[in-house]
Amino acid sequence: MSKSPSRGHSAPVTTLCVPPAATTLLNDATFREFVPAPPLRGRIGTAGGFVVVGVMDHLAAVERGYEAVNVVPVIAADEDPAVVQMHAAKDLLPVTRNELAMGRAYLVAEEAIGKLPKQNTRNDRRTHKKKYGVQRSERLNAMWGEVFGVSKTTLRRYARALDAPAEVRRLFLAGHMDLDDVLKVVAAGAEVARSFENELLAGHALVDVLKRHLGDNEAGRTDGGEPGPNKDTVVGLVKSLNRWLKLLERSKEPPALTREQDRSLQKAEEFIAWLRRKVG
């Protein structure tokens, strides 16, 4: 970064506006727990303007008194302000995937979007439908997946996992706990969650703590308290697998997997191997 004009566009730092989602995350203690130093990368957008190459570059320029910074337009100038907030939050995420940071970024972006001027007049809806071919609510719902790489539903699940005890969050990020189990700990209530964490910190094996607090699968019940697998559920599983396999076989390229999806596939592989041994 320098005071001399850059390739493309330059603009006074004071005229560039960092979106509220980015500003909030940079000062958010929960987010900074997972992202102590946001990366010097990304493109933070401003509706109807340009973007700074990395919000941290922008802040460094302000601190050092630079009068101009390198800026490039990376989103359409007339992009929906709500989508700008999504990009602003996503661009502060670390290069290494961190589901809890994603959950917090989602919450902050969603709150920032909620504070934007409403765009729900009949003319607003007609203009948006003409430009994008879909209703605004439908497009925004899809944009969460496009920007963050996972659906809005998954982002909400990551956000709920933030309520888990610190040791549970650590085990989850380290790949030792599934998201489903983390959310069950949260749903069990504060008292169970504290007991769960205390036992882990006392050195008890995770598998034993899971069975004690979330149910014993070997006793014929699932973690959620539902009846364990029987002939009908196995038949349903096989039928479902056949249906989805046919769809996946039509794809030329295999879809990208999130870490949680990869763990789920590993569990499915182990279960199917066990099932085949039992019936073989």
C-alpha cells in the first residue's frame, strides 16, 4: 500500500465505507476468539461504490494516514446491500475452515441485514424479480450458500454450536465431535453442558461421556432417544442410497464436501461395513 495512485482506481480512505457486518466482526470478542487476526485478503464491498482489497488493509491505511489506497470494483455497483453484508462477513473468515467462525459471521451479517432499509414495496419486488428472475427473499436465501459455501440452514447450526462449552467447541473444531452431538449438548441445557465439560476436563473418555449424557446407542436407542435401527429402517436406508446414488452418478464432477459432510460419510462407511459383516 502506498500514497501513489494504483492500477485501476484510487480513492481517499475517508470516502470508503466498510460495511457494518465487517466493522462489527472486527470488534466482536466471540469472532476474534476464533479469528485473532483477520486475513489481509478478500474484497469488502460497499453498495454503489468500490471495495478495499482487504478490510485490514483499509484499517492499516487509516492508521498510517495514507490518503489513497488501492481499490477495485469486485461486486456490481448496484448489488443488493444485503449481499454486500454477506461478502463483508465472509471475507474476514480465515483461510482454514472454521465452522464456529462461520456461525458467528452469519449471525452478525444477518443482524446487519436486518437493520438495512426495507426493500419490500411492490415496485422493489417487481424490479428485483425483473433483474434476477426470482423474488428477493429467494435469492438472498440462495446467496448464503453461494457466498459461504454452505446453506443458510447449516450456518444456523454452526451458530447454535457457539452456545456449547469451550471444551466441546475445541473438540468439535479438532474433528473429535460431530456437529449433531455438539448441538445435542447445547439442547440438553446449561446444567448438562457444564457436567459434560467437567467430565471431559477431568479426563473421562469422550465416548463414555457421550453415552452417559446423550444416550447409549448400544442399548437400542439413538442419541436422540428414538428407537434404534431395525429391518424397516435399514430397508429405507438402502432405498434412499440407491435413489441418491443414481443422481450422483449423473454428475460429471463430484460435489465439494464440507468437513462435517466428510465426517458423516466416514460414519456411514463404517456403519455400512459393520452392517454387511453382521448379515454376511
